Amino acid sequence: MTVNQRVVGSNPTRGARLSEPPPRRLFYARGCGFYGHHFAVLGFQGQRRSLACPGGTLSHISAATEKVSHVPDNVSKDRFILQQLVSKDFKLRYRRSVLGVVWSVLNPLLMMIIMSFVFSYFLRSASVQNYPLYLIVGNITFSLMNEATSGGLGSIIGAAPLLKKVKVDRWVFPVQKVLSAMMNFGFSLIAVVIVMLFFRVMPTWHLVWMIPALLLLMVFCIGVSLLIGAAAVFFRDMVHLWSVFITAWTYLTPIFWDLSLLTNAGAPQIVIWVVKANPMYNYLDMMRCAIVYQANPGTTVILLSVLWAVIALALGVWVFRKTEHKFILYV
């Protein structure tokens, strides 16, 4: 009688266990402090993943990864982590807020009312029709870029505890900030719809230009976030410099003023060229063509929008890939 036979004969239950396949092994990293909360990233052999929610309660989420079981494991993992981070960021944004996500609609509306009242008497050009709609479209589009890049600036530094505990692709964190800003922008578009209804502006088929405009702007923001996010790891003064740069960029971009203001004031042609070369001028113009002007954007505007998106993404990816292996030494 062999050893296994004796075991099975003396204890049938134990023998049955021996014939079963080994259970899935669990590997985990606990106590990963991330943005002030404790997360535990767990994984199982196969395509199952789970992520602890704030408060320590584990929620097993396998459906998202089972759908992509045919793709490489690292792609599935990054997609899952990206989804969880975007969801967490959205929940934390409006936590303990009475109005919650309604602020994404109220904020641009209130800013539009205040800025329309102030600037309509000082900086409004005679060629600008429906100035409140012109203003709110420019404001929420520029705010999208500001929120995305400012979040991406500190994304790697903020994720330092998680990077030290869990193996994850580092590009996930800047991209997550851009996607979170895009989600918030979606709610801000409700304010645009309200203004259009108030001023009886009927949408036309030119609204389709919003799709390429937002896609190009998202690519541009991802590239900039990768670039400045990597730079901030080694040069912490980038946080303060970027704040000053964004302030200057705000006033140099036709958000609450129109380009004809410079033309009527007799500004040198070089100044007008610089303003037109501004990346945000082109993205704002594409958005305004879709909503305010209800016309096709110019060929130069489209080409410059594509060019800036490609340059920003290429430069951002190149710098990020060159420096990401050193992040763990400086965060």
C-alpha cells in the first residue's frame, strides 16, 4: 500500500482534497498609503483583480478584467488600475459636498455671469455675438486643460507611496488626471446647454467638430502632463513655475476677449501671429466653431491643433520614458 492510498483510506476527505487542483494563490501589498487613504491591491492567478476601497473594505472586481482576458496581463492590470483611480478621484472630489456634481454645472455658470458683467463693458469686441456663450465655451475648455495639466504635474509625486509598494506602470497616474478632468468637463457641458437654451441658440451639425477638438486637446494634455509630471519629480519648483505660467497663459489666450481686439488696437502683426500659434487658441477656436460660430474651423486651425497634439505627446512620452526608471529614487 502506498502512502497516498493509506491517506485516502484513513481519511476520505483529505484524499479528496489531494485530488483537487491547488487553490489560487493570493499575492498582495497592504498599507499602501495613496492620497491619504489605505489601499490593498490584490491579484489572483488568472485575470482576477480587486482593490480595497477607502475604509479597508475589499471589493472584488473581476468582470472588467475577464472581458479582456485575451490581452496581455499588464494591459489588463493598467486598465483596471486606471479605472479605479478615475472612479476614486471623482468620488473624492465631491465628498461631503451638499450639491456634489452640481458644482460642475454651477461653477461655469456663475463665472460666466460675473465675467460677462465685468468684461462686457471693457474688453468685448463689437464682432463678438452672444458673448456669454462665447465666454463660457472658452472658460470651460481652458479650465479642462488647466485641471488636467495641474493634476498631472503632481501625479507622480502624489503616487509615491503606491509606487514604492506596488509594481504598476507609472504613466497611469498622469493619464488618470487627464481622464478625470475630461469627466468633469462632461458635466460642465450641461452649463453650455443651459446657456444655449436661454439665448435660444439652436445647435447645428457643426457640433461634430467637438469630437476631434476634444480628442486633440486630450492628447495634448496627456503629453504635457507626462512632460511636466516627470520634470516635477526632479525639480519641485515646477509646481510654482507652472502656476505662474498658467496665469500668464490665461490672459494671453482669447478666453474673455476676442482676437479682433488686437487688430482694432493696431497691435503688431507678430503679436497676432504669436496669439494664433498659441495651442489653446486653436482648441478654443475649434470648440467655438462647433458651438458658437456654427461654422467649419479653418484649415490652419485644424493643422495647428494636430501639430501641437503630436508635438506634446511625442515630447512627453520621450521625456517620461527616459526618466521614469529614476522616479523611485526621488519621490
